[in-house]
Amino acid sequence: MDNEKVVELLIDIQSRLGRIEERVSRQEGVEAKADEALALAKKNAERNSEMDSRVTKLEQSRDWTNKTAIGAIISAAVAILSVVFPHIGG
């Protein structure tokens, strides 16, 4: 091989090596972003679990509030009826 071909070959190798380095650098950036996304997903999963338990507690609380309100309405109706119709019931 003459010197020109060797120089061309070395330039070609250097160019290819530069492209490989660039791709590896991009890959490291992608891996960092993937790790960030995974950490965020885990954090969101934990929050989601916490929110599910809070929603369940609120639903149970709402159920008891509704039952209490219905009981109060029935008690008030009975009291009003006993005042309006005192001769019924005894």
C-alpha cells in the first residue's frame, strides 16, 4: 500500500470512530433519561397507591355521612309527626 491509501484508510477509520463516539455519547444520555423516567414512574406509583387509599377512606366517610343524614331526616320526620299527631301512638 502506498502512503496515500494508508492516510485515506486512517482518515476513514478516524471518521467512523468519531461517529461511534457520538452514538455512544447519545446512548449514555438516553440511559440517563430512562433511569430518570423509571424513578419518576416508581414515585408516581407510590403516590397513586397513597391516593387510592385516601379515596377509599373518603368514600367510606361519605357513606357514613349519608347514613347519618338520612337517620337525622327520619328522626326529624318522626318528631314532627309526633307533634302534629300527638294522639297517635299512645
